[in-house]
Amino acid sequence: MCKDMSTITLSPNTKERINVMLPRRIIRSIGRLSKNRKRSQFIATAVDFYIDSMQNKKLKSLLQEGAQKRSERDQIITEEMGLIDTVYEK
């Protein structure tokens, strides 16, 4: 009896074979930099690093946008807090 493949849950660390075309110069560099011919591990690490970098860039951009959108409101709040501090200091 065949199981329904849509119900199988795979671990995030499950490996899958893919076919990728890369320029020869990149393949040579990977060969030089990867040790013991562990090219797959080297490529996976490089891709993870790139994905993290792109996600960090996106997050930084979103944070900057949010800060710029709220800057006027934050300035007003800061000024109001300054006025409150002077009232309570008396």
C-alpha cells in the first residue's frame, strides 16, 4: 500500500539532490576552498550565509523605513516628555 506523499513531513535538514549550472571559475574556486571534496556542504553554507545576509538587509531596510515614518511622532513625544520632566522637577 502506498502512502500519500502529501502527508510526509521531512526534517529541515533532509537533503535533496539538485542539478545546478555554475560558471567554471566558480566551480574551480569551490574546489580550491572546500576541503576533502565536501563541495555540497561548502555550497550549502555559502547559500545559507547569502540568505541570512539578504534577510538582514531586508530587516534593516524595514526598520529604517519605520523609523523615518515615525520620526515626527517620536520627536513630538520626546518634546512632550521633556516638558513633563520640567514640571516634575519643580
